[in-house]
Amino acid sequence: MATTGDDPGFLGRGWAFPPAFDPLHGTARMVEAAEDIAESLRILFETRPGERLMHPTYGCRIHDLLFEPMTGATAQSIETAIARAILHFEPRIAVLSVRAEFDDWAQGRMRVHLQYEVQATNSRHNIVFPFYAEEGTLVTSTPVAQ
């Protein structure tokens, strides 16, 4: 029997997002451990509270701030919304720091720098999550693990 030291899946295992399938075997692509946590965070950040019918409180309130002025107060509100969402919905990690910075004022681009620690292993990770305001919609790309 494998111990947790031999099996990184003890941190979690789930479907890749967006869902993808292996055409040869017909199985769903799975992710585990740190990759599963990073995908879970991306899904959390991209979900608005109320979007999930069976879990209406799940999500992050950053979307409520999308068209607010680019000020220090807005950045602080975004940082608070992210920290709260992680506290309530991602128990595998502890937030070390969250920093929102406006990357490109003209394009309405903001980057969120998140440092966190995986509680089961005490390993530290960083992700940078970009948000863009374009034509009244939220367009995001995959977070970059550093």
C-alpha cells in the first residue's frame, strides 16, 4: 500500500478543467496534487456566487468589482474577496499573501499575485491570475504557476 509520501494524489484528484478526454482510451483527463489545487483555485476565481445551482454560495465576489474604478480601495476589496473565497472553499491551502495590482490601466488589466501553502505538505506555491475588462465581459486565461 502506498503512503502519502509516495502518492501525491492524497491532496486531491479530479477531472481536468476544461474537461478533456483521451481519444484512445475514452477516459477523462485527470489532475492531482498541486495541479488539482491550481485548477480548483482558477475555477473558484472564475465562478460567481449563485452560478452553481446545487452550491449557490460557492464562488468569488471579484466579479462584483469588475467595473469599479482602479483605485487602492478596489484592489483591497479584490484581495479581501479572494482571501475569503479561499478560506471558505479551499481548505487544502493557507493564504500567505494576496496582492492585486493594476497591470495595464488602458486595457483594464489587473493581476492577482497569490502565495499559498499546501497545508498537508507545507509546500509553498505562487500563482498569478490575470483579469481583463473587455467589452463588458470577463476574459481570463489559465493562471501561471511560479
